[in-house]
Amino acid sequence: MLEINFPAVLLSALIPLLVGMIYYHPKVFGKIWMKAAGVSPDAQKNANMLIVFTKMILVSIPLAFVIQFLVIHQFHFFSMLANDPSISTPGSPTNIFFKETMSKYGMEFRTFKHGAFHGAFSGFLLAMPIITINSLFENKNWKYILVNTFYWVIVLGLMGGVISAFPL
């Protein structure tokens, strides 16, 4: 059976914070984002960053948990057989098939590159529409949409890569 790799999930939950510290730095995209978002540098200085970073990590854990199901295809294979009671019966045809298949193909596509591809693809298919829809109702411009979308494409790509590259 597939198990959740909690250390990889927790490690990847730090990625939004680490990437955000670089990506939204004023010398990278920070000035563009602040102007597009209507955020003043003074407002940022007055924020309690320890609380912001703690909350960011806490909400990144469930995100990382979900990303693993998008980047590890073996979970999907297991879900096809999960309702078959004979999968847990030693010696049953389903149990033997599952064990043989997983031992032969269980580590296929468990690379950083493959996970990063699916993570980034998820960024385009999930994050971009959500950011765009919210931004349209908030009257934000295209710079705001692009800056935030590409942040999430990078973050989800790195999260997917880390989760996929570090199997149990």
C-alpha cells in the first residue's frame, strides 16, 4: 500500500515561504506586486511577520498534502483497487497482482522532474483561474494576475518535485 510521506509533505510546506521571500523581494517582483496590489511598503513594515509566516506554513501543509495526490500517480492506481476486499487478503489474486505491479512499477515517475511538471501544470490549471477570477472582482490589473500566477506555478512545481522525489 502507498503511505503518505509526512516528512516530504512538511518539507514542501516550507516552499511557499522560502520562494515568497525571494520572489516578492523588492529587487525581484516585490515592487511590481506592491504597486499592482496597492500595498505600501509601510504597511509591510508594520505587519507581524512571525504571525504571517506561521499562518502561511500552517495553510501550506494541507496544500502540500493535496499536491502529493496530483503528482504521485500510484495513488490513483491504488484507488482503483481500494474497495476490493481481497486486496488485503494475503494470497488472493488481487493482492498478488497489486504487490507484483507495485514492486515492478511502484517507483516509476517518482522523480523531481516529473513531480515538478505536474505541480507546475496544476499551477496553471488550478491557481491561475482562481487568481484571475478573484482579481477580476477586485479590479486588479494583468500585472497583479501574472505576478501571483507565476509565483504559484513556481511554488507548486517545486512542491510537486520535492514530494515526488523523496519517496518512502
